[in-house]
Amino acid sequence: MEIINYAQEIGATTYPGRGIVLGKSKSGQFAAIAYFIMGRSTNSRNRVFIEQEGGIRTEAFDPSKLEDPSLIIYAPVRVLGDDTIVTNGDQTDTIYDFMAQGKTFEDALRTRTFEPDPPNYTPRISGIVHKNGDYQLSILKSANDNPDSAQRFFFDYNSTPAGQGHFIHTYQCDGNPIPSYEGEPTWVSIDTDSLDEFTDSVWKALNEDNKVSLFTRFIDLETGEVQTRLVNKNV
């Protein structure tokens, strides 16, 4: 697999959907996290990220235009002890609750499937970053758009070298129905130690018409200090 710059990969399609980047900054000092959402419908685009209890939640930008909140209002990021959980849906809470009971990331996601939104059956993507910078990613998807068959994939990344990471997103590209992501998470380079530069490059790489909100975070792997940025198209 060839390593690709994260911004190049994010900008490779007009509609990757929702995406997670996990890895380490250029020097290896920081664990790097990015989570973005995009939208094609008015309901999906009517959102912002709001900080909440060390993580974030989505909120309707204009409550009067909110239609169905079930798949668009959730907490994408939650913190449990030294672990940071990042997902594209309410499975964040499932992972948090299971791990709070001493169970695992995988245990939690084996109780969940893809989203009930035919004909797309949007995959559920999830990640978790640990105190030492190791991380895991997962995707839950339908088997060839079969609503009765779920596939669950888990990826563990230990001792990732400085300046490297992995990127997973919900869709291969735009379409109708939208084709689900395929294969392993993309191996990406993270060539900065600046959170502002990281944030700016991700935001600029996202398609201007479809991007909605972005969360980024650097966690100092020595001190545990956290830096966070939120960018919302709706302001």
C-alpha cells in the first residue's frame, strides 16, 4: 500500500461522506485526530459541532429546519479516562458504555450494524485513540447493499511511526445510491506538528459544496495535554 498525504486523499472525491483520520504528528509528539461530516440534503447540512464534556456533539444550526434527527444528531467524540472515542453516529455511546463496564471496543460494535437508511445503508465508522497513541478503527457495513447481512471489520494499529496515520470514510465517492467505502483504511502521511495547519489543510481539502463541520485534536503523548479545533460552515 502506498502512503498518501491525508489532505490529498480527503480531496480525492467530492463526497467521502463522514471521515476519521487517526495517527501521529510529524515529530511523533502528538496523537492526531480529525473527524469531518458532509451533507447533500438540507437536513444533513443543517448542523454544527458543539463542544461537550471533553468531546463534541452535533446540533441543528437552524432548529426550525430540522427534519429527522435520528441519524444526524449524536455525540461524535467522547472521552473515557485516557481513551478518545470518535465515530459517525450514536455508536459512540455504545462504545463508551461497554468500555465503562470493562468490555472492549470490539464487544460494543458487535452489537451494532450499518445505518438504516436505504438505499445507501451508510456504514458506521468508529475509532479509538489510547494514551500511548495506539489506535483502532472499525467499519460496519452491509454485504453488497443487502439489508439482512452485516459485515464488521476491525483494524488495530500499534507503534505507528511519527508522521503517519490512517483514514477511513463512509463512501467511496458520490453516487445514487452512494457506494460504501471498501478495503483497509488508507495509509496517510501527517506532515505537520501544528494543529492549526492540520485543521486548515483538512478543511480546505473537503469539497466546498458538501462540507459541513470539522473536529481536530492533538494529544501530547508525554503530558496528555489536549488541543482542539472546531470548524463549522454554518456560522
